[in-house]
Amino acid sequence: MKKLIHILLFISSYTAIWSQDLGGYELQDALSTAVHPQCSDFDNRYIVGWPNDSIWVDFTLNNNSPDTMRGTFNQAWSAGPGKELLLETGFHPDNYIVHLQLADGSYSEPKQVESADWTQMPNLDWQYAYGIPCGESEQLSSGYLFALDFETDFGLDQGDLVTGIRIIFLITAGAADLAGVYITEHALACGPSPNLGPDTTICVDQSLTLQGGTYANYLWSDGSTDSLLTINSETTGPGTFTYSLEAVDILGCVFTDSITVTVEICTDTYELNLEEFKMVYPNPATDQITIVLPNFTSPHDLKLYALNGQLIRILRISEKETIVDISDWPKGNYFGLIGKYYVKFVKK
């Protein structure tokens, strides 16, 4: 069971560092993927990546309902001390409804962007890609920018992780367009996410230590708050267990991960690595067995299992010889563990 939170690490051909400002903003990230609502095979250069001379146009004119563009960034971002999001458009800044996509798949509060909100950038030449048909081109002579704040415009908290954007282009008399979506220098980079590893299986005599990574705070599903969690299979017994971690970094970004651990009775492993009780008699047995613990020095717990992993009984061994009543046990093969020793017997 993996990843309640998924940090997008897709590296596109546009991820070279952008060394210039755009409208006074230094850019840290741009869209790595995007879906055009009208052209499924549209060339991503028109919207993905760093600023260029290309835009998408005509999202709504040929439809009876608003179009929606969805895109993702190269990594996750959190609110910082300024406007973190920068929208870039070409010649026609139409009305939009903008949502930020969060790391858990949900969306922020909507922010309606109107034509009057944009700041014009003069003396630019644009080659735009017309929506229907895809790929027409034309020269333009202006562009527009609009900066937005994660907290004041979208209602986000400091620890919320932004991984993408959803823009709804409202139906108007003009042709809505979009040239780029960027993360500015004011956003705080979050990540990487903790990685507890793939789901795994261990034997009942083994332990497993989960490493939470380097964060400011930890909270495991068992309530512990250390960076490490050790799973002791002798305590859990056979079964399937899910362990989860909530980690918070120094920026307040919250991450979660989980792992499923299956504990099995690995009889082949025990036969290779553990000493066997030789003094178990009778075997097979019908009513009772006697277990002789070699070199007995102090009391121990003996855990008796069916071979399907079901824990049958825990016996406190307080002397060298112990009689176990098995008269009401179902017929079958059984397996016992105590320290480094194991025992197998048959109930007939």
C-alpha cells in the first residue's frame, strides 16, 4: 500500500535553470505535463516548460461549455513570503477559474481571474497555436502576466503541497489563451517524500526496521515519534499489518507513506537456521504431548501455530518438561517457537 502523498519528480526537457526574470519574478518551476482540452495530441511546447514565444488559444469559442486545462509541476511547492504562482498569457487575457492541485489529489479553493487582473508586457512577438484546428500560427505583439498567492488567493496553509493546476476557461466573446504557468522564487520547495520501501514479507523470528528519513517531526501509526520504527515479529505473530508514517519537514510540509508487512511461519528457514526440539513425544500425538526444553535456565513463552499461520496458544514454559493438552485441537500439523528453538508435531 503505497503513497497517500505522491511528489511529482518528472524531469522534462524544459527543466534547465531559467536564469532570467519574467515580469520581475525569478522562476523556479514550470509545468512538466499538461492536457489541452481540445487537442489531445497537441505539441506540449505551447504550454509546458519555460517561457517561449508560443501559447494556446481558443479554448472555448467552439464549445457549448467551458474548457479545462490541467497540468503538473516538476515537484511539490509550499506557500512562502510572496506571490508563488505566475500565469502568462498572450493577446487575450480572458476570464479563468483557477484551482491549485494538491499532493493528495484534491484541489484548492477557486480563484476567479478576470481580464482586468492582468499586467500587460508590451513589445513581444508571439506565435500562437490555434485550438481548432490545432497548429495554426500568427504573429502577435503583446503579452500579459498575473501573479497569485497560495494563501490569500487559494486559501492554502503553510504545509499544503501544490503539485499542479487546473484552469477552467469561461465562455466569453473572445478566445481565451494561455502561454505558461510558473512557480516563482517566493514558493518553498518541499520534499522529497519519505519512502518506507515496497510491501514485504518477513518470518516470525525476524525483525524489520523502517526508516522515516530526515524530517523535523514523525508520527507512526503506533503512536511512536522516532525516525525509526522496528517491527518485532515475535510480538506481532503471523499476519498482515500496515504501518504508516506522517512526517513534517522544517517548512511545515506534511508527507505520508505506508507499507504492508506480512509475517509468515517460514518452516524451511527455521529448519535451516534454528535448532529443533528433539524431545517432543509422542509424535504424532492424539491427546497430549510432552515438550522437553534443552538447557532450560529461565521461563520463556512458547508460541504454537498451525501451519497456516494461525496462533493457537502461548504457553509459559517454567520448567524443563511441559505437558500440553491437545485433545481438543483439530487434526493437522503444528509448529512451535521459543527463542532459537522450534518444534514440529502432528495431531492425529
